[in-house]
Amino acid sequence: LLILWMIAPLMIIGSVAAVVSFVSITLGGILALVSLPLLSLFLFIIDLFSHISPVLTLKNVPVSLVVGYYLLLCAVTLQLARRQNP
């Protein structure tokens, strides 16, 4: 949620800069620099939280457990979808 709001403006600025760069590479570069503060904040937040979250690694997980998990997940998803659309 901290970076979600930045994605749309960054995509718009980048797209406009890319289109403008076909006409003038200098003007396109200047427009691309407008997104630099947002990109820096975006990367800072990602880097900050990448050090916080632990990584969970599982070794030697049986295939039947993985298949069972996904079948259960699909069953719950279908059940919830049926409740919303009777």
C-alpha cells in the first residue's frame, strides 16, 4: 500500500516520455527525469521492506502435498464464487 499509488503516475510519465522521445530525445529525457523522485522513493521503500521480511524455504516437499494444497485452494475459491453468484 505504500507504493501502490506510485505505479499509475510512474507508468503515465514513462509512457508520455517514451512517446515524446520519438519526436525529441532531449524533451523525452527531461520528461523521464520528472519521474526520478518517485522512482527513488519506490526503490527505497522496496529495499527497506526487503530486509524485513523473512524468507521461508521448504525442502523435500512431496508433490502430493503441493497438488493437494492447490486443489484445496481451488475448491475454496469456487465455493466463495458460488456464494457471491447464487
